[in-house]
Amino acid sequence: MNLGVKVKIFKALSDPSRLRILKMLQVRSLCVCEITEILGLATSTVSNHLSILRDVGFIAEYKEGKWVNYKINNNPTDPVLGSLNSIMHAILNDIEDIQRDKKMVYTVDRIAICR
Amino acid sequence: MNLGVKVKIFKALSDPSRLRILKMLQVRSLCVCEITEILGLATSTVSNHLSILRDVGFIAEYKEGKWVNYKINNNPTDPVLGSLNSIMHAILNDIEDIQRDKKMVYTVDRIAICR
DNA sequence: GCTACATTTCGTCAGATAACGAAATATAGT
DNA sequence: ACTATATTTCGTTATCTGACGAAATGTAGC
């Protein structure tokens, strides 16, 4: 395992949208359209962010009908990933943007959005 | 405190040279020319990396004659910085590049380099 | 104040990144 | 098979980043 692989893990966290996604997923699993609605970005942009987080192992996906749900990967094999995953629960909880996102996770309705 | 400030902290860790610098400084304080020698980059490039790490609070500098020494900031006020600082001690120790750098920290001699 | 040395700042350039819309793919129901 | 919906992939564009060398700044000793 070389340094480049580890750098990619840190790069995955170096974007406000991806940090917001991870903190949202700490509330519950979400489909792409729900995340898109909350972030207010293009679907393709969100899909790309999700693939970056998935490729390094922060999140995992599972299909549910026509939806693709994403969830936190709670069993990362990589120790760097594991350490970062742990602190992600403790940090950023006092940030306004994060608090607003989490509130929206409770009220967002995939049926209403994706019609 | 907004999300953008926190993102900058993660960005500071999203570069192989800056990770290497932080792990080197865990051995001991180093001056710019010693770090430059070990990384094999231009002095100006290293100086820029150091300013990025210093600006977010990972490291601090102190002058010693004509040298500028950099050291780990062990009392970060920001909680994100504190969490990341802690895990930085536990991770990357098994990476070859990091191990080689640390060995060089023991043998490098600023007088010989900066002649 | 001149000289030597250490570091920072500046200007430039190539490559990476995040954004978008459009097109392609996948799935469910008719 | 056709349609509608959800997501991904692709091509493009503007901005960010990391690299360098050259010039500027700071410090110590003569």
C-alpha cells in the first residue's frame, strides 16, 4: 500500500459537498435524488461525488428498485479510512450547514422529489 | 465557524508532500532546507507547502538564527484540527515512503546541506 | 553597509478538479 | 416492447493546484 492511495482518501474529504454527504448519511441511507435535492447541485455532479466517496471506501451502495441508495461503510479495511470514519462522527456537528442538511434528511421525501 | 474553514484543513492533508512533512515533524523539528533535502523539491515549493500547513494550524514556526524551524502544533484550538492531529500519529507508519523519510530525518544535517 | 546564506514571494505553466447539460444505461410498470 | 423514472457516463469549461525559477526579504557575521 503506497502513499498515493492514502492521499486519495484525504482528497475524498477535501470538498464541502462530500463532507456534507457523509454527515447526511450518518442520519440514514439516502438515494441520489434525495442527496441532490439537499445539496442543490446537478444530479451528474452528485453522482460523481458519490463515486469518489465509494471508490475510496467511505460509503457503499445498494439497489432498491429504481433507486440507488448510499450508506456509510462501517467496516472499512484500510486503517486510515477507519480512523477518519471514526472522527467523522465526532466533528462538524456544530457547523450550521451540516445541521441544516441533517434536518432536511428527516423531512426529505424521495417520492415527492423524484416524480 | 463555517464549513469552508474546515474543508481547508482537510485540503491541507490532501497532498503527499504535506503528509510526508507532517510525519517527518513527528520525529523532530526541522528547518526548511532539511525538509527540502528529504522531499527533493524546490525550496519555494516546500516553503509553500509549509505555509499551507501553518495557515490552518497543523504546524508552527520559530526562528533560530538564519534558520526557520517548523514543528507540530500540539495544542490546536480547532476540534477538527485536534482530531486529525491525533490520528496522524497512529496512521501512515507502515508506508514505505514515510519510513524512509523518517530515517533520513535522523541522518540529515542542516550544516552540510545549507552550505 | 557589504556579503553570504535561508527563506518567502511572485509570475508562469501544466495538470487536476468540480461544475453543467446531454446522451447513455438501468429498472419498474404498462 | 414501450414509457417513465433514476442514475451514470461523457464532453466541455472555468477555476484550483503544485511545480519551477527568479526576484525579493530577512538574518548573521565581517
